Amino acid sequence: MSTPLDLTGVFPAMCTPFDDDERIDFETLQTDAQRLEAAGVDGLVPVGSTGESATLTHDEHVRVVEAVIDAVDDVPVIAGTGSNNTREALELSERAADAGADGLLLISPYYNKPEQRGLVDHFRTIADAVDLPQIVYNVPSRTGRSIQPDTAVELADHENVAGYKAASGDLGLIGEIVERTAEKDFSVLSGDDALTVPVVSVGGAGTISVAANVEPERTCAMVGAALDGDYERARALHHELGPLFRQLFVETNPIPVKEAMAIRGYGPARLRPPLTRLSEEHRGDLEAILADLESEPATESEGSGADDGDATAERDR
């Protein structure tokens, strides 16, 4: 049985910075990990969708995970190791475990669209072989298949399947999974920033967040308030962040968040092809939203749940 992992709070889905030659900028990556840890996040999630995992080699995956682990002192690192190929996902998961990852995030197989029984077999194969807490990741806008409640509940019985990242936009489905796993050692995390407060309100444990890359303190404060039952404050912070939530998905993730990171001086906006820079028509709006957030103090800020306690058009975290 894997070592328990507290999946309460805010876990930024990290960007992978690239230099002008499209090589990984490890110095910036590590500086960013330290910035996020200092901001009070509860863990880090490198090499997921936001980390452009689809364009990284297996060796690059592992080097990114190792670099983030080496950079931080006291937060868990949950490595994205999913694939549409079970053997490939297993290999990536084993290598991440060997590198020292604290947990794994596993996207459901994309493109080949397995049936629900195939999803169960896929995730169980990895959970049987790799002794780390694992989060199954439901994002049907990218994969073409949704991990249904019966499947999630069945997987939750496995001692190494610790959680479910919900990025379907279907609050009814998410609430059903929370309800049916309430007696299990299993956490449901929002994968959609705009639905984080609603997901926590029905029993979710927190979020694997894109916006937390740019506004970690506000995101931690929002989630912490919701987990504490202070929904007046959580709503106020949700509405402060609402324009950012929407603007970060005007184009395919991580195009806008990388632009936001560059505007804030946190890292380069370069992406690996076939992704392209944010269009000029959207950049001005993003700059204005970021300036507004900088000019107005956040609603009283505290850490998120692990320390103390408008859906977007495209949910592709």
C-alpha cells in the first residue's frame, strides 16, 4: 500500500518553460516551483496537460519531475504520467516513482476511446504495479471519453487510487462521485478553475489548477475559505478571479497561461509546436485582467485547506 498523500487544497498544474531553441529551461522551472511553494500551495503537478506533456520525450518527462522535486522543500510533487498506451503510461509512472515523485496524475486514454471496462483495466494495471497514490484524470474534451461514476467508484476501491481530477464540467457527475466515495479514502479535485468552489461545496477536496500558476495566493485563499465553509469569502474571491478563469481558456490551454506567466515575469511564453503564442486580440484583455488583479488587494488571504483548512467554454486542463 502506498504512503498516504493529503490531496486537500491547491495543486498548480505547472507550465514547462522553454528557451528560444525549445529546450526545457530548468532554471526557470525550478525558480517557478519555489515561487509557488512560497505562495502556500499544497503540492505541485508537473508534466500534465498544462506542462505540454504531449510534446516531451520520456527522458524529458523524468528530468522535469526530478528538477521540481529537487527545487522544493516541503510540498508533494505529483507527476503527470498518463498516456493512451497502457504500457507507455506504466513506464512513465515507474520512472516517475523511481525519480522520487510523491504521487501520479493519470489522464484517461485519449484518441483510442476505450470502453469503461478498458478504463478500469488501464488504471488498475498501473495501480497494481506502482506503489504510489494515483489520481485518475477525467477530461473528456481532450480524450473523447468520460470516466463514469461507476468506473470511478470501482477504481476508488484500489488502495493506490487516491483521487479523481474532475474536468468534465458536469457538476452532477462530480457530485455523484463525491457522494458514492464519501466513505472511502478518496479525494475528488476540481480540474476546472471556474468550478472549484462549486466542486468543494459538494464535498470536493480542492483543485489541480491552471490559474494558481498566476494567482497562487488568491487561489489558495479561495479554496481555503470554501473548505472552511466560509462561502461568502470564497464567492468574493471566485468573482475576483472569474475574469482570469475565463481568459485563461480563450485559446487552448496552456497558450493563455504561458502568456500570463510571461506578462508577470514568471517564465517565457514560448510553446512547442503545434501550439502557438496567444493571439494579439486576446493578449490585451489578458494584460488588463492581470493589471486589475495587481492593482486591487485580494480579499483577506490565508493558506488553503491542507495547511488550515461560470464554467469555461472549453474544459481542457
